[in-house]
Amino acid sequence: MGTFFDFISDHLMQFLQFTAFANMTIGHVIMISIGLYFIYLAIAKEFEPMLLVPIGFGILVGNVAFAPGYQIGIYETGSVLNYLYFGVLNGIYPPLIFLGIGAMTDFSALISNPKLILIGAAAQLGIFGAYSIALALGYSSAEAGAIGIIGGADGPTAIFLASKLAPELLGAIAISAYSYMALVPVIQPPVMRLLTTHKERLIRMKPPRVVSRIEKVIFAIAGMLLTTFIVPSGMPLLGMLFFGNLLRESGVTKRLADTAKGPMIDVVTILIGLTVGASTQATTFLTLKSVGIFALGAASFVIATFGGVMFVKIINLFLKEGNKMNPLIGNAGVSAVPDSARVSQVVGLEYDKTNHLLMHAMGPNVAGVIGSAVAAGVLLSFLA
Amino acid sequence: MQKRIKHFLHGIAVLLLIVSGIGSANAQSVFDLRFNEILVLNDSSTVDDYGQHSSWIEIYNSAYNSVNLGGCYLTDDLSNPTKFLIPKGNPKTVVPYNQFIVFYADSQPTKGIFHLNFNLRNAKTIALFDPSGTKKIDQLDIPQTQQVNITYGKKIESAQEWDFLALTTPGATNDPSPRITEGEKFVKMDPYGIGMTMIAMFVVFSALAILYIIYKNLGRFFIRRGVAASKPSSGETKTEPKQDEDGMSGEVNAAIAMALYLYQNETHDYENTVLTINKVSRNYSPWSSKIYTLRKLPR
């Protein structure tokens, strides 16, 4: 009888060694707390819930401590999570998300006032500002490039580039990019107020004209050809973005466009969010480099906002009265669509309750998506 | 309809003409394969898969994708370009990007697909031909002053010049120096990222500036076309645009409509039923039939 109980207790003890309680470290506790905080932000504060819920839950999934060797963890070859993570590591999910973004984006604001495109270019300064600081802090060239792209404020682009340049930092970069995208309403307004005068904030812009379907169709085709001819390495992102947009604007592929902007982007968002979250295993994630990435991410958003706002102010020097642009739309050059455009609107309304900047800000906002994909292509060309 | 079909056929014909015109372009294919290193006199150097010291030929894939050598020909006699057929359908003949493949020139083709039916001892030249056996992919004239156990090859894969090499490296790069990535080279020249910022911002601005220029002009064109279309023709009498009674602009009307829409949406309860005039199809199924689900009265 005694040996039987010994047998039971031995196996019970052996089983306990396999539980998460036995394998838990302080790092796992910290990461689970971060995951819970993300879920709280998403549900209670409604900060980017579509992204933060999957990522937050993914962090919980990735930080359930386990005994290695049983094909459970995301980094263990053959595990289900590892198969799903394949799409992140090999840059498959981001272009599919771009297809959906293209199918849901209306480029009318941009087409009706093409000079707004240039703001989307100026705001990419954040990428290269962060790149320079990262180099100065001792990150390698590839790591610095991958970190810099956080300043593009575009999650799929950041994941795409990080998977190519610094896959080991992918989790930290993706989490940082999405966190700051959610925090755009907190980060950008102080910079916008600091750089603009009261008079500038009251500038009214001409309402955008109506854009015909043929113009939109030409935009999708010409946009793809022009940008990818200049930066072919940005083709996976730009090609899919404009393809999605053509599906939308052609008017004859409604079903495909609906799928791209609906079920397909939802499926890919779930997979990318969950796996990126799960990739933040405490054992690989909690390093000084990750902390540095978060600090650089914040800096890149500030520099990007600075670049966009200052560019509008400089351009205004050359524009006639009546054609001037409100510098409060400069922040929207970062491609956090549509949050940064919404920030322009909210800050603008604080100073003039009847001055609606949302439509104008959507121009640089979608140009920012194109700009950050082009910038990613440039970094890939030089650093891969 | 016939006109459309005619246009379509014309388009196809033009496309075929263009494609036939560029038929000679073979980017990213067997035409990117290059001889890279050979060992003619192998006395005590590397051994083949049978442990024999054979002569060998190394081929390098300079394409940016995998290339299948299957179906190509290797020869030491230009008058007989199809002397050795590299077998088709074998996954081992696929050379990945930036990788190498080695053939043993031992005149013993029965030993396997990588053993050629000629050797290099008396060979003056070797050549690689495409699967048609007519197009030469690469050719190497072998100097007759070969040294024992010393390979003859390119110092680095991208070079054109051949020389005797200090290291024997079948199936690997001939360049023994540590690899520096493009990124590392870039940072060596630009340690603070200023050059990168300047180049990259220039490229991003150029790409978007081109879009800007095109769309500015395209926009003007469409606006002009819109104005021209709205102008009445000379025969028509000019009618005054209908004035809104209250003098309100379309924007104000749109804002009022939007406000009403939002107001109505917010004050109404959410309704999950759908009112439709379509016929609701209820296909018969015995599983849902009433007669099978109701208990019959006892008689």
C-alpha cells in the first residue's frame, strides 16, 4: 500500500514540475501584467482594441511558463504557435494586411489636394531620427533600421521590416509600434501645440473637391507603378496596398474588396496579433535591448510629428493666403490611420469649434502609409 | 461586342509580339549559373562520395532564386555540347540562391548523377549548355599548366578573373575573408546615420513628389474636363442654376442630413430584425417536419 502511495505522490510531484507554477519566473509575471494592462487599455479605454486585445492575450499565451521540449512554445519547432508564427517571421501577414488596408482606404482626400502627399514624406523623418539615435546607442545597422521603422507608425510595415532585418527583436518592435500607435492621442498633441502659434491653428483649408472614379483607378495603378519602380524592395507592401485599393475603386470587384477589407484582414489581424503577443516570452523579451527599443519608439513618434508639422509650416511660407495649410494636420503624416488624423481634428476643434480638419488630415495620413512603406523599402535595400 | 473581341485579339497579338521580342531575356534562370572553381589534378586533396580523389567542377548560382540544373549539359568538347546530360527531376540538382554544386569529372557516370562521363586531365575547355543544347551558359578555358592539388577558380564569386587559389573550397565560397553585410559596410561609411537620412528622405520625397506632380496635373485635367462637360452647347439656352430657397450651400445641407442621421441612429433602439420583400425559403426536411415531432393521439 505504501509503495502505491509513493508511486502516486512521485507522479504527482513529477506532474507539478510540468505546471506553469513550477516554471514561472519573475519575468513571466511582469509580462503577464503587461498583457493584462494591454487588455485593460483595449477594453476599458478603447485604445486600438482590434490590435491590443489579440496582442495582450497573445502576451498571456506566450508567457504561460512551460517545461521546454514538448513543442508548446512559439519558438519550439513543430508547435502550433510556431507554425502560425511562420507568417510573421517570413513577412507573409503584413502584405495581406496591407491588401485589406488598401481595400478600405479612400484616397480621395489625397487625390483632391495632392500637396498633402508631401506631408506623408516629411513625417518619415521619425524613422531616420530613431535610426541615427539607435546607431549612436550601439545597435547594429540592421537592428537600428528595424527599430527606426517604428517611427513610421505602421504596425505591418514594422513587422515586415523587423522580420527581414532583425527577427530576434521582432516582438519588441511590434509591441512598441502598436503601443505607440495606440498612444498617438497622448504623444502628439503636446508636440503639435509646442510647434504652432494660435493663429496657425485657426487656418481654414479649402474643402476637398469631388474625385471621380477614373481618377481613383488611375491613382491605384500609377501609385503602385511609380513607387515600386523607385523602391522595388517595398513592392510586397505597396503592391498589395494599391492592389487592394484597385479592388475597391474599380467598382467591378466588390466581392473581392469586401473579402479583403473584411474577413481576410480580420483573420490575419487575429493571427498577427496573437503570435506577435506570444513572441514576447519573458525569457527572450525582457532584455535591455527591449527597453531601449521602447525608448527609441517614443522618440521616433515625437520626431515624426515634428517633421510633419514643421514641413507644413515651411510650405506655408511659399503658399498664398487662402491656400495655406493648417499645420495641425502635419502630425497625420505618420501612418497611424486614422488615429493621427483624428488627433488633428480634436486639437483643431479645441481652437475653433467649426474648423473640421479630419478630411484634410486623412490626406497626409494615407500618404504616410505609402511613405513608410517606401522608407521600409529603402532601409531594406541598404541594410539587408 | 464583335468590336470588343477584335480589340481583345489585337491586344493579344501585340502582347505575343512583345513577348517573342524579349524571348532572349532569361533573367533568374539557368543562365545565371557560372563555373566557379575546378580541381584538375587531385592527388591527395578532397575526396568524392566514394572516397576517391577525383577532378571536380564547381558551379555557382548567381541568380536571386533557386535554379534547377536538371536537363542542362556539361561537356569538355564544344563540338559535342550534349556530352553529359544532367538528369532531370532530381531535387539534388536544384542550386539555391548564392550556393554551389559540385560535379566529379572521373569518367564514371555510373557512380551517380554528379559523376561525369569525362575527366579533366586532358581537357582544354569545359562548357555548360542549356537544356536545348544549343545555348552556351558558361565556358572555361583550362590553362594547361595545372598544379597538383591546387584549385583554379575565381577569388570571389562576382569576379571575372581566374587564378590558382590558396584554399580548396568545393561547395563553398572561394572568398575566405569574413563576410561583411551590406548594412555593416554602409554604417562604416555613415556611423551616425546622416547619409542614410539624406538618401532615404530624398528617395521618399522623390517617390511621393512624382505622385504629387502627376496628380496635380491629372487633377487639373479632370477639373477642366468636368467644367467643359457642364458648359451648355451653343444651341442650348442657358438656364440659371436653381437657387436654394434659404440660400444654404450643399455643405450645410449635408451637415444637417448627417446630424439628423446620427440623431436618429442614436435615439432608436438597435433592431436586429430585417424587413424584406424577398421570399423566405423554407425547404422541407423530415427532420423539422411537424408530423414527426408531434406525438400522435392514441386511437
